[in-house]
Amino acid sequence: MPPDRPDPLPESASFDRVEQLRTRIAWLYYVEGLTQSDIADRVGLSRVRVNRELAVCRERGIVQIRINSRLATCVALERRLIRHFRLKDAVVVPTPEDPALLPGIIGMAAGQYVSDRLAAGMSIGVGWGRTLLGSLKAIERRNVPGLSVVSLMGGLTRASAINTYETASRFADLFGADCYYLAAPTFTSSPESRATFIEQAAIKDVLDRARKVDLALVSVGGLGPDATIRRLDMLSADELDSLVEAGALGDSLGHFIDAAGRLVDHPINHRVIGLAPAELSDVPTAILASGGPDKDRVIGAVLGARFLNVAIIDEATAERLLARA
């Protein structure tokens, strides 16, 4: 590195001369790929001064950095989501032309995100749904010593690939982990029945484990005609319609919430077995993986309530959320 030399750009220097030197520095660095030390030797400045002039070039628009990638918009949306919802992190994926592919695409991004962050001795909690099922496709099988997988909610009473039991079991199998199920239905027949279930020692143990996970991966569901909860007849049409009348936008972990992220005052919310969304606010990494126009409002409600600190959504959903902000 050359010694620090007198400033070659005195105030009396002509603008053209200053501009020419700065342009040359920018060209050598950004176009020819020279290091700052190489440029310092070539133009007779210290490396510190070269670094300073490059900063001036960016500030004054002499250099304008453009990322020529179809994912650049997604990255910009991630930063905006993080700022607006005060998130720990965000991942935005391109929206596919075929809406049927959306759960799988978001799910794969979620699976990769989770897989990259697992470490020995961790515990992860998982919800249910098509998006979480899609996350399994992006995970490479490997052994993670001491890992445990915990179901965050009760399950369906019939076999299904998107059942909480199936999701938790497959996650555990991929990582050679212990698996803890909530061996109970998502919705009981009455509040009294729910009380009977959660008084059982085995259910209490799993719920305690669920509250202490290091990482949680959940989705949300809407209440439209194509909602999974309708298609699987988990609740009757009358019950779902009455939830909408009560102000519910959708559910997270089987709990139905309003525009402010609060549990709606409805009997169904007293029959759910699983963590309430608010209980995820203490989880170090709490991930929402979801997307689609039918879920915009419930996604916005959950993120706005700050129950979750990581969002993995698609580009179109992110744009709609931010447009409403």
C-alpha cells in the first residue's frame, strides 16, 4: 500500500478534473475488477482515499448499481417486509403462473431455510398443511444429533398426507430425530372434552415441549371456498360461516383470528388442542410459510401481531401486503 499522500483533489481543482479522476477510479474498480490497492498504486492515492472516492461515486450517482436478476425484486421486497413488520428475516420467492404450484414452491423455500439452520440439540415445532408438506421436498436427509420434532397442534382423525402427525413424523425421519405428537384431534367436540384431553400427562408434556422449541414452522389457512379446512370437512359449513360472521379471517394452528391477530370470540376457539398463535412470540425463530390471495388478510394479521418473526411468502403476496400497509 502506498503511503498516505497529499489530497490530489484540492478545492481549487476544476470539477472536470475531479470528476474524471473519480470516474476512472470507478471504472477500474467496477468494470475492470481491480482491487482498491491496485487502483491506489495506479492513480497515486492511498487505498483509504480510493475507498472514500468510491463512496462519493455512489452517493453522487456516478456509479449506479443495478442487480440484473429476476430475483432482485424479491430481495427488495424482503427488505421492505422486514422493516414494515419488524421481522428477524424474510424470504420472498417468485409467484408461479399456476396457483396450484404455490404451496409447493413456498414450502421448498421453507424447507431449505429450516434445514440450513438446524444444529445438534435443537427442538423444532411444526404445524400442518400443504405448504409444510412441500417443505419436506427441499430437505436433504441427514442425521442431526439430539434433534427433536414436536407437533404444535392436534391432528386429523383420518389419514392424510398433510396431517400434523404425518408432517412431524416425516421431519423427524429426515433428521433422525425424536418425534413428539399431540395425540389428540385438532378440534374436540366440546370445551369440556378439550379440558379432559389437556389434563392428560402425555398431552401436557408435549404442549410444554412445544412452548420451548427453538424453531417453529407454521402456515395459515383462509376461510374461502377452497380452504383446506373446508375441503377436509374439519368443521361444518355452518361453523365456518359463523366464524366469518364473528370476524375471523382464517386460522393459525387451528385458532381463528381477526384482523388484529386476536382470537375471535367463538366456541370453536375453546375446542382447539394446540398452541395459540400468541404463544409463538417467545420462540427464537418462528417462521410463517404461506401465500396466495385467499390468505392475504390472515397473513397480514399474524405478521402485524408479531407472533412470528420470519416470513416466507411469494412475490405477489408480499406486494399486496405492502400495498395495504
